[in-house]
Amino acid sequence: MAIDYRRLRSLTGRDLIAALVRDGFVFVRYSGSHQRYGHPDGRRVTVATHAGGDTFTIKTLQSIIETQARWTEEDLQRLRLL
């Protein structure tokens, strides 16, 4: 099932990082405004937090959620993002 990103338009960097931590990701390093998080199973996610309250574009969310974190819609519901 495809993820409805319109429901995630108000997701901020803080919200996304909190969800990553709830899912077992840990902070690895940062470079400027980019923070890298790693998961014990090998997944890596880079989050650009230019301003903690800024929201992400749909394409950025899609990259983070589907490509990097490899979350499904069920994962998003479990992590209380949907």
C-alpha cells in the first residue's frame, strides 16, 4: 500500500528524529546541519535540520522514509507519525 505523504506534510525534524530514536536508531555523527542516525540492522538515515521546526518537502520525506529508513505505512502508524 502506498504511503499518503499529504498526511505527513507537517512533520518536523524534531518529530522525525524522535520517531527514528523510538525505532532503535542512534545518533552517529553530524556535519553542519546534517545529522546521521544508524540502526543496528545497518540502515542509515541523514536528517537535515536547518531549523528544528521546519517541515520537509514530500520528496525529502519520501527519500528518508522509503529509501533510508525503509519504513512501511504500518511502521509509520506504529511510530505514531500517521
